[in-house]
Amino acid sequence: MLLVIDVGNTETVLGVFDGGGALSAHWRLSSTIHRTADECRIMLKMWAGEKNLSFADIGGVVISSVVPMLTGIFVDMVKKTFSIEPLIISWETDTGLDIQIESPNTLGADRICNAVAGMARFGGPLVVVDFGTATTFDVIGENGAYLGGAIMLGLKTAAIELHRVAAMLPKVELVFPAHVIERNTETCMRSGIMWGTVAMIDGMIDKIMEEARWKSARIVGTGGLAAVIKQKSKRIECVEPYLTLEGMRLIYDRVAKQKKQGGKA
């Protein structure tokens, strides 16, 4: 079995793929920098026990991280728990993705994984919209080239920041209000955040399509709130909640195959 660890700015997602490539279990924990390797090991052991999974069955581990301070903690946990050197995904990893941006070393590992999984499942041209701490757009050409994208505030981040910088504005739930034109402060905020996000997503997709000169492309959503936004979006076709984890599995399999064949990973 393969253990995948996706370390995000807000949450870390762990998953286990069985030998057939199916995601058999997954868990979430907060990405706090004060967490220790021992804490992570204890939590993983508890979760695995609930799913009747044995540590002895883990034959490989792959990590995608956008939080450098946590990367070392999970690497330490993996080495102590499984005596395995994990694969850490970066722009230098042999992913098969043709990255055509100016500074590939700045490209987040999660975005690389999304692009790899998206191309494998849907082909190109493709736009992956990931709803996380930030909302990211990954644009992949018909031939699999990673062309670039865009980054904006995520839904939760926008709501938190609006409350933080404006003393009179409350915290609000991230649910759609009945109308765009609302009549009290809370629902006005929900309108701006939720309907505003839909307008930005659909508008950004229109701009991407225009600039790339594409007549059609697959538009895929992933991340925690992708399903909520898809309900109102005219552009997002489908939601793949575990696209990042799937990309990690595909990259691990590719690197493992290269090593087995004596290639350079």
C-alpha cells in the first residue's frame, strides 16, 4: 500500500492507496507548525487501526508539501514509523509534466499533482480550480504542457480577512444566501463572498479561454469547497475531491517505475 501526505497551509490530508490504485482511506488534520513527528505517528496509528490497516502493509510514502516547516516533521515521522525514505514531490521530480512557467521552482507541489492527475483523467486542454487556503487555477495545454495559472484568496481566507480587518463585520457561514441583493449585514457578506466567488471563477475561466484561444476545455474543481461552488458555477463541469492525492499516487508510480528500470528519478 502507498501512504500519501498532502501538507497544505490550513489542513494536511493523508490517504492510503491499495495495490490496485484505489483510495481505501483518508484523513484530515490541521497544519499546525507546533505539531511533532510523534503526534503525527500516534494519530496515524489510531486512524489506521480504525480502518484495520497495518503499518506493515505500507510499502511506500509520498509527500506533497507547501509548508516547509512541516515537511521535515512528516519526513521524520515516516522514517521513524516505516523505515522508508519518502518521495518528496517538487518541480524537479520526474512527473512527466512539461512545466513552461518562468520560475518552475516556485510552483507548489499540490498544483503539480493536480495537473498530473487532471491530465491523466481528462486530457487537455484543461483548467483545474483548487479551492483551498488560496483558490488556484492551473492551466494545462492539449499536449500536457503546464502553461501557468492564477492565484486568489480562498473562500475561507476571504471570510476570515473580511472579519479581521473590519471591526463591525461578523464571522459568517460559507453558504449561499437566497439573493445577490441582500438586506442585512451577515447575508450581504455571504452574498459578496459566495456569489462574488462564483462570478470571479466563471469570469476567470472566460478570460483564460480567451487568452489561450481555446474553443473548449475541461474545467475541473477540487478542494474542500469545490462542490459548493459548482452548484452555482456555469463553468465548473465536475468535482474531483481527491485529485491531488491521485496525482501523488501517479507521480510515485512513475518514479518507482523509473527506478526499477534503472532510470533517473
